[in-house]
Amino acid sequence: MENPTKKGPQMSSLQRRIAAVTDTTADLIAQLRELDRLREQVRNALLSAQKSRQPKRRNGSGAIPGSHWQSTDREPALGRPEPPESAAAPH
């Protein structure tokens, strides 16, 4: 038969270990929540940065703005002389 005097200290040791595991678990859960919150902030910041880098294709009226059509890589329109600076560039 077991010695009844050993049960007291063993339970106390077991209770301390359970309390330590419980505290550690609570700390890890709090850290995971913080990590999720920070990950969401980074994700939102990256999405916002990507949106701000994308060129605006249309103005408020739905028409394509005139600045969109001003490109130096285009061929000159028929009947219009080619500008001198683009005449030297190969096509």
C-alpha cells in the first residue's frame, strides 16, 4: 500500500506543473493572437501599397484620360511629320 504522506507533496508538485503548463499555454495563445493581428496589418499594408502603385486607367467619367494616350513609343499619325527626337530612335 502507498504511503499516504507522499500524496500531499506529489499533488502539490503536479499542481505546480499543471499551473506552469496552463500559464505557458495562455502566453502562447496571446502571442499567436498578436502574430495574427500583425500579419493582418502587414497584409493590409501590402495590398494598400500595391493599389497605390497601380496606374489609374480611367477617370471618374469612365473615359480613358488623355495622358494615357501620350506615349513616346507610338508611331506618328498618318499625314503628320515625325518629331525630330523620335526620328533617330529605331522602330
